Amino acid sequence: MTKKNIRKGALDIMFAEWLFFGLAGLSVLGAIGLILFRHPMNGAMSFVVTLISLAGLYALLSAKLLFAVQLIVYAGAIMSLIIFIIMFLNIQEHDLPDEEGKGLFLLGGAVVITPIALFLYKIVKSLPGSDTKIIGNGFGDVREVGLILFKNWLLPFEIVSILLLVALVGAVVLAGKKGVGK
Amino acid sequence: MFEHILSSMIFLPILAGLILLLAPVPKNGSRAIGFVVSVAVLILGLKLYAGFNGAGGMEFVEKCTWIKSLGIHYTLGVDGISLLVLMAGAVLFPTIFLLFSTKTKGYYGNLLIAEGAMTGAVCAGDLILFYIFWEVMLLPIFFMIGLYGGEGKISATLKITLYTIAGSLLMLAAIIFIGVSYHTQFGVWSFDIAKMAGLRLHGSMAVLAFAGFMLAFAIKIPLFPFHTWLPDAYTEAPSAATFVLSAIMAKIGVYAVIRFVVPVFGPEFTKYALILAYAGVIGMMYCGIAAIAQKDFKRMLAFSSASHMGIIALGIFCMNVQALTGTLFQIVAHATSTGALFLFAGILEERMNTRKIADLGGIAGKAPVFAMFFAIAMLASVGLPGTSGFIGEFLIILGAIKFNVIIGVLAGTSLIIGVCYMLWMFQRVFFEKVNERTEKFRDLTSVEVFAFLPIIILIVVMGIYPQPFIKKIEPAAKIQISSLLHNMQVADLNVLERGRNQEKK
Amino acid sequence: MEHTAQFYLGLIPLMPLIGAVVIGLMHVMTCRGDRLPNKLYAVLACVGPVVSCIMAFQVFAILRTLPVEHRILVHNAFTWFSVGELKISMGFMADPLSALMLLFVTFIGSLIHVYSIGYMADDKTFAKFFAYMNLFLGSMLILVLGDGPVVMFVGWEGVGLCSYLLISYYNEDQSNVLAGNKAFIVNRIGDLGFVLGMAFLFWGIGANNGFDYVSLRANAHLLPPAMTLVVCLLLFVGATGKSAQIPLYVWLPDAMAGPTPVSALIHAATMVTAGVYMVARFSFLYAHVPAAGEIVAWVGILTALLSAIYGMFQDDIKKVLAYSTVSQLGYMFAGVGVAAYSAGIFHVFTHAFFKALLFLGAGSVIYAMHHEQNIWKMGGLKKKLPITYLTMLVGALALSGCPPFSGFFSKDEILFSAYANGFKGIWMIGVLVAGMTAYYTFRMIFVVFWGEPKNKSAYDHAHEPPAVMTVPLIILAVGALLAGFLNFPALFGGHQLVSQWLAPSVLDHHPHAEAATEWMAMGASVAAFIIGISIAFVKFAKGVEMPVFSGFAKFAYHKFYVDELYDFLLVQPYKTIGAMIWEHFDPDVTDGPRKATAFLYGMAGSAFKVIQTGYVRMYAIYMVIGLSLISLLISQTLN
Amino acid sequence: MILNYLTLSIVLFCLGILGVISRRNVFTVFMSIELMLNAANLAFISFSRLHVSMDGHVLALMIIAVAAAEAALALAVVILLHKHKGVLDTNIFSLLKG
């Protein structure tokens, strides 16, 4: 490697760092928004922010396929489904549960969760550090992931497909019931 | 088939029972199947009895590895101790199928499973195998009381099930403790009871394990003060289940003490024998006295059965050949007499639609055959010479006197106590004037007479000529007692040595 | 010869037993349809006892041919059961003692069977009665012939059972059944003593040396004296139950509820004498401990006194005889108690004749009076029932001890032995009781047969029973008259055949007394008899109305309220305890731990119920809290 | 640093838990669960990067597939609930109460 190339690499790293912090901040903000907004539509919108920034983070981790899938399937398909349903149900202010004591629950929850977070952090911290340089060589490409998926993970893949089918049928049966509540 | 005669006796009824439960079989068909299967088991049993040479050791042994890593084997075998228990079950079961014709197929299916499991529990030579059969034995009873019982069936079912399970779980813990101790002592896993005689257990853990075993068996027998499930269960259960419980299951409790507790926990057993003997004899008196206050004849018989079980159990704790042989003999004798009594009670209940003693009267005049059979079974139950009941009771009292005079004298009172409530009941049910209810009582049908005849004949034959039976059980009893006495001597020597060592210090 | 006799020994008890089984089965099999004719049953019923009786005479004859010291025949039918040291064979033994018992048991038993054919002719369950009777006789024969205590116990319990069955024979009447229950239960109390005595004896000497009478007798000296005393007393408890002595005599008067031939069989020849027989059988033990014998003698003579007092105030003909039986049994125990075993057994022997005679005679009277048993409603019957009257008179004289009737000799021998062996108190009470016996016996005779008829219509219909009933009466009367001469005292130049005969079996203590003492004792007895009969004659010969009892008489009439006392002291507490156990102790105390456990579980359940809000979110919160706590814990350890 | 990614994953996961346990709105709860799934995905991909192995990617893909299935079902349930009770409150489900 040339010296210039090295400098450029360091700059890339620096840039990636900044990018990471930006995206991470956005995703956390989105998540906080999700759990704080009273109306689910607002929550959903801020959750979309989280999902998109997560897609960016995937890209930073050289997971190119996942980057695309996250954007298309998650932020795209699933979220639009959710938002569609929210709109479909035409949720008004009076439909929403009056969550008195929400703040108390949030505070208490935060207190309870802190040890879990610290514990997990402790574990993570003990892991060997590693750079997050974006690597090429097809790591995370469709082709490579696909090869692994269909070679090593064929059975789980098929099972997941069956799961999807079952979920489909289940959703049709559940939502398609006529005269429920009568 | 005849190499695996014991396995056939176990699994033939279990399989047939499962088929009855699962397959769509008509009611009468299932009764017929039940009868045929139980007769088949009886024939196998008779073949076994004929082939049994009674030298004192295990015969008809079947052994194959089951769970290798834990040294658990599928071991079956019969010796003098188990033979008669086994035969009592085999002989008595066909009777039930002949007698009760109005029940559903589940009833017959459960009975068959109970028969198989009991045979299994009696033959098992491996602790784990025994435990499994022991638990399986309870299931059909649970269903029979819960599904076909009387008014208070639910609470009775819960009581018996929880009580028994509480005991057997402690036993499971004790079995595991034994297995682990064996492993630490010999370096290999084994649950084979034949090998346990070499096991040396020490300390408070051994006492706890002993208590675990004894509790399980004391509940099943039942020994005072663990008898409280019995009156409810016996009363509420359908007659066949009561019959199975009293005639066979309780006896398996006694049998299990002899088979499993005595060889493994020799020192603990000898140490606590006196307390246990008191439990037995007090239970006999307590339940016998309680029986006089009963207004329900089934409940009275239940207390009577508990009372007899007290004295049967006492025979084990006396630790001499006479008492032990008496117990083993009485197991069969009591199975026939009390079993028959409960069956008679079932017939009475079915025909008269009542269990109250006060509602009955004058049946002897209406149904002489029934009365005669009942009287014979009753006399056997109170231990009249010439019936099967006397031999065992006499041997036990004799042994008890040798063991401890007070216990012997108390045990002797069973002669009086039994007769009091039995005669009282007999008077009110069979004698005195007939009333509107008993006016319609019809005597036993030919089928019923035919069903009872073997039992009645057995009662009389065992009373008049018991020696062939005793010949089969005595050698095994002697072996048990001699090993126990050996244990005691070893314990004494240990104490002596310890004393000497202390003196040296 | 000997072999035949041994063969007979097995058959003697078997014959009536087979009869019982055959008759019983026939009865049960035909009870639904047409009954078989009574005549068939009658023949079947009598075959067993009669054949046994003939064989008994054979055995007796064979025994006589043997030299005195070898007069023991043993027949082991089969090994009954054998466990460890205990080896019991179903063995039968004939020695002079059991042979003598055998003779009169089978003989009188047969006569009673014959008599019963007439007495029970109208009974609906004729066959059942004879099945029971045969069974009874069979059991009695096992009792007599048993070669060891255990076999004897079979018969012992067997007669107890049969007495229950026969006393509660008319089972539609509650009081009869209660009497049967009482007999069985009281007998069982005695049996407990027997069983315990047997057990002690077995562990004392039987375990090592064999448990039949021959071996026991040979080894009796090995038993320590204290132990011997215990065994003797326990066995005597058994005897008090069976032979109705204080304190277990209460069942016998009630046992009169059964048919009269039953009373004859139970009270005269067989069951009640079993206790005396047993004490004589175990004379080898009693001989070692005089204290035991003394207790036996005192209990016996006190029973005799007590029941004689009762007997003086009864108004039921059978009750009078019942108490006289108890009283005579008391004499017998006094006899065996003072170590005059042969005298006791001799009294058993003579008593069997005259008491069977009296009971059967009473049966005839009752039969003639259409089941009227109250003596005050009879009267003047001697014209209507001459045979019964004469035979009963013989019986009464024998019972009262009038010379030379059989009772005189046997009773006198007992009293003399008591006197000569130093039991002066017993002798005095005995003489007093002899007088009382004469009084109440002739009170009964005078009231029933003399005077004017009280119940005119019944009197008019009364007639002498058929020959099948009177012939046994006559035979027994001859026996009652002559049986005494078998043991004709040496004083009158007799040979005391019975005592000599029994000598090898029982360990008599022969008093050495002057002839003058003997004369004196005899004179006292005769004087008592004369006084007793005179008072009775003065009071009752003219015929009197039924007296109204008051004061002591009322007290005695109600048997000193002993039944009520027992009821209050034993039966009621027993029932109360039973009810208490069942209603309170069992559910509350014994079942307490179970209930407490259940209660604790219930409490715990309701405590934890609070957090089971049903909101999924809350469950998630619990989960997270748990997770959090675990995290904390693991974080600690990670450091 | 991969540590940062994992820390972010933890933070998001905890926020997801917080959402589930403190909110009563069905949609919010549901989306919080999705958030937790995403946090897990992020962790998977980070570890995948750490070990330079793509198995994590495959797992993440599957999680997305499962999330899609879950979304379909959960939304069906939500629709049913809304039809049935007319509210979106999780507290109306209290059938677990003994």
C-alpha cells in the first residue's frame, strides 16, 4: 500500500466513525421517539428513522445485502404495512388508551433495565476489539450470502419459508373473520 | 412366550387395557376381553406356580439392559416373597370381570392396566423399574375413583393421589441416593436390588433415605398415622377399585418393605423396628375401634382392612421367621378374605342402592348363599381357625410375642377387636328383620356363585391345608431373616469395636 | 389294633364335619327350590355323631388293652403348618383323659341329635340347624382330640363359632343375635388369653422341644416357674371365657336364646366343659405352680357361689339351669384347682349326663307348653308329663348331690379333695353352694311339676313329646343315676375306676386323709342337700304365685347388674372411643398434618394471587425484573 | 470499533424492552418488539463483521423474515382486537388472571 492510500484509509476510518455516531444518534433518537410519542403514527414515523439509520449502519459493517434488505423489507414493506394498518383503523385520540403513570413506568422500567444493560455492556467490553474497516472481496454480497444461505442454512431457510406460509394463512384466518364481536 | 412368562403376565394386560381404552370396543366386548386376558394371566400364573421350586432364590429371571449408562436393567424375577402376592392378584382379577357387568369399557381397561402394573411392581428386581410400575399402578386407580366413584369421588381421588405421590417422590429421592451411594462405593452404577445387599450406608442420610422408602410404603399399606386417605378412597371408589386397592395394592406396600427396605436398610430397619411395630399395632387397634362407629358398611370394611394391614405390617417388623412367614401368608389370606368382602359390599351396594348399615337387615333369610359366602369371608377376616385368616394371624402374634411382649399382647387384641365390629355389622345387615328395601334382595346368580367359589374354596383350603403355600414362602423368609440377623450382628460388632477403640484411647 | 385306633382318631372328628358340610351344601343348594324332606336330613345328621360314638367306644376299648403307661395313641393326619421352629401337625391324640371326654361327648351328642329331630321338627331351616350341630360336635371332638394346644385351639374357636351360630339361630329377633354376639365376643376375650398363653408356652419350651402335649409334658420342668404361672393364668383366662367363670360368665345365661337342644349341647356335654378339660390337660403345668391352681380354685368356687345366688331368683326355667351350669362349672374348676383333676373331670362326666338330661327335660316342658319358659306360668305338670317329670327328677337329684345319684359322688369328691388338700374356705363355700343348689333345683321342680296349673289352657294342651324325644331322656336318666358308680369311692369299697383310668393323663394330688374326715365331708354335703331341699319343699311344694322380688332378691334377680356394669364400663366407652376417633380424632388430629399442608398451600396461593393481575405487560415486567436480578447477580460474579 | 456497534445494539434493545413494559398502546408495544429484533440484527451483523463470517447475515435475514411473519399475524390480531373491543389497550387482555 502506498502512503497516500494509508492516509486515505485513515481518513475513511475517521469518516466512518463520524458516520457511525451520526447514524447511531439518529437511531437512538428514533427509538426514544417510538416509546415516547403518544400517537402510534408519530411513533411509527420515528421508528422508520431508526430503521433507516440501522440500514446505514449495516452498510458501514460491510453487510451490503442486509443494507438493501433492511431498507426494502423493513423500512419499506413492514413499516408501510404497520402505518397502513394504523391509518386503516383510523385511530383517533379517544381510541388511545389513557396511560396515566406512563412516566412512572418509564422511569421504573429504566431503573430495572439498567442492570441488564450494564451486564450486557460488561460482556461486550470483554470482547476483543476490532476495526470496522469496510471490506470488499464480496463480503456481505448477495452472491456470497446466498451461497451460504443455500448451502449451510438450507433447512432453516425452508423452515422459515414454511413459517411464512403458516403466518400468511393465520393472518388470513384471523383478520378475515366475519361478524366477530357481534 | 414361556421364557418370558413374567413379561407376558405384565404386558399382556397392559396392552389389552390400552387397546380397550383407545380402540372403539363395545361394553360387553371389553368385559369379555378383560375376562379372557385375566384368565390368560391366571393360566400363566398357575404355570409359574407349578414351575416354582421354592429353593429360596429368584426364579424365572429375565434381565436385559435398559439404560446402560446408569446401570438400569429391565430385571424381573419371582421368589417366595413375591410369588404369593403375584398369585393373589392373578387369581382374584378374573372375579371382578365376572361380577360387575354394568360398567364402561374404560373401567375394564383401567382394571387391566392395574393388573399389569401390579404384576410388574411385584416382579421388578430393579429399583427404577419398580418405581415406574409403582407409579403406573396408581394411575388406573386415580381414573377409576375419579371417573366411576361415588359422591365424594373428587376429594377422595385427590387425597389418595397426592398422598401416594408425596410418598413415592420421597422414595424416588431415596432410590437415587441408593444408586449414587452404590456408585461411590463400587464405582459402577446399579439399581439392581440383588446387589444392594452388599451396600453399606451410613449416617443420617441413610436414615433419611430409609424414611423416604418407609414413608412411601407406609402410605400405601397404610400404616398408622398415614391411613387417613384410606376410608375416603375405599368408600368412594367403585367396588372393583376398592377391591384392587385393598386386596392387592396395599399388599404390594407390605411386600415392598420386605423386598426393598429390609435388604438395603438392614441396620436402620432393626433400629426402628420397634417404633414401626408400635405403629402397626396401634394402627390395628385404632382403625379397629374406629370401625365400630361406622354407619356405612363399605367404610367399616375400609377401616377393618386398615386394621388388618396394621397387623400384617407388624409381622415384618418383628424380625423372625414366624412373623414374616405369617405376614406373607396373611397377605394372600387377607387379599382373599377382604377382597371378597369388598366385592360382597359392592354387590350389596349395587342391588340395594345404599351403603348405610341401618338401611339393611334380614338378608340372611332372603339370600342364604350370599350370607354363607359372606360369613365365610368374614370369619376368615376375623381369623377363625380353619379359615385362611387364622394361620397368618397366629404366626404374627406368635412372632410378635417373641419380638416384644407388649406388642405381642396388643397384637393379640385383634382377636377381639375384629370380632366386635364384624359381628355388629353382620347382625345388622344379615340378621334381624327384613325391611322394604331388603325384601327385594335376590340371591347370588349362578355366575356370581361361580365367580366367588374359587375365592371361598381358597379361603377354606388355605386354612385347612396351608403347608403347600408355606413351603413356597418359608425358605425366602428364612433367607431374609438370616440376612437381617447377620446385619444386626455386624452392627453389634461394630459397636463393640468402637467401644474397644475408645477404651484404647 | 393300634393302627385301627389311630385311623379312627382322624375319623372321629371328621364324621360330623363331613355331615355338616354335606347337610350344609344340600341345604344351600336346595334353599331356592323345593326343600328336601326333613327325614333325609335327620338321618344324615345322626349318622356322623353315631358313627363317631361307635368309633369312640372302639378307641376306648383299644386303649384299655394297652398297658397303663403306654395308653397314648397319636395320629398325625398331615403337617398343618411348619415355620421355623414351629411345626404343627394336624394330630389327634387319645389318652385316658381325652378318651373319657370322647366317650361322653359323642354319646351325649348323639342323644341330643336324636332328641333334636323331634324338638326341631317344625323348624323351617331344619337342615341348617343340623349342619350347625354337626359342625359343633366336630369342633368339640377336635378340641378334645387335638394333640397340641394349636389343634385344640381350632376346636376351641370352632365351638365358639358354632355357639354363636346356634345361639343366634332364631336370628330375626335382635335379642337372640345380641346374645350370640355376646357369646362370641366374650369367648374371644378368653381366646386371647389362650393364644397368648400358647405363645408364651411355645417360646418357653415348645420352640426347642416340640409343641404337642407329649413333648410339652416331658419338658414342662424346663419352663421357669414365673413363666409357668403366667402361662397357667393366661390359659385360665381362656378357660374362664369358654367355661363361663368370673368375670366372663355373662354370656352363658344369655345363650339360652338358642333352641333348647343347643343349650343342652353347649351347656351340658360339650363346650362349657372345655375349660375344665383344658386345665386338666395342662395339669403338668398347673402341678408346678400351686399358686395358679389356687387362683383357679377360688375363681371357680366364687363363680359357683355367685351363680347359685342368681339361680335362686330366676323365673325362666332355662335360666335356672344355665346358672346351675355355671355353678357346677365352678365346682369343676374348684376341683381341678385343688389339684384333684380326676375329680374335676369326673364331675364333668357326671354333669354331662344329668345336665343334658335336665335341659332336654326342660326342652320337653317348653315343647309341651308351647314355648313358655316362665316357671311361674307352669305348675302341676307331673300328671301330664310323667316321663319328663320322672327323668327330670332323677336329673335334679343328681344335680343336687343326693346320694347315690351320680352328682353326689363327683361333687363330694371335689369337696373332699378341697378339704383334704387344705382349702378349708373352698370346702365351706362348696358345701354352702351344695345346699343352695338343692334349694333352687327343687324350687324349679316343685314350681313346674307340682302344685296347681297356672295356665289352664296351656296345661290342657300339654302332652308328652314323641318317643324320639323321650327315649334320649330315659337313657340319660339311667346315665345320671348310674354314672356315679364308675368312680365308687374307696370308702365304700369301690375302686375309683375313673380316677385310676385318668391317672396316667393328669397329675393328681392325692390327699391322704382319715376315713373319718371323709365321712365328715360327706356328711356335711348330705346335710346341705337335705337342708336345701327341705326349704324348697316348705316354700314351693304347695304351689305359690309368682313372687315380687324386692331388696336383695331383686338385686340378685337382676344378676347384681353386672351386665349393666360391663356395658357401662366396657361396651359404652368402646363405642364412644370409636365414635370419637372417627368423628374427631381421625379427621382433626391424624389428618391434621395433611390438612395443615393443604391449608398452607392455599394460603400461599392466595398470597401470590395478588401479583397475578392477568395483564400480559405485568408478566413481562416480572420477567424483566427477574432478568435484571439475575444480571446483577452474574455481574457480581464476573468481577 | 465494533464495541460501539454492540453498545448501540444494547441501548436499542433496552429501549425496546422499556417500550414493551411501559406502554399500553398495542402498536407501540408491537413496534418496540420490532425494535428489539432490530437490535438483535445489529448485534448479529456486528459479530459477523467481527469474525468475518457471513452466517450472521443469514441469521439476520431470517430474523427479518420472521419479523415479517410476526408483523402479519400481530397486525391481524390488532385488527381483530380493534373490531372486537374497539380499543388499542393491552390491559383489556386480562384473561390470564387466575
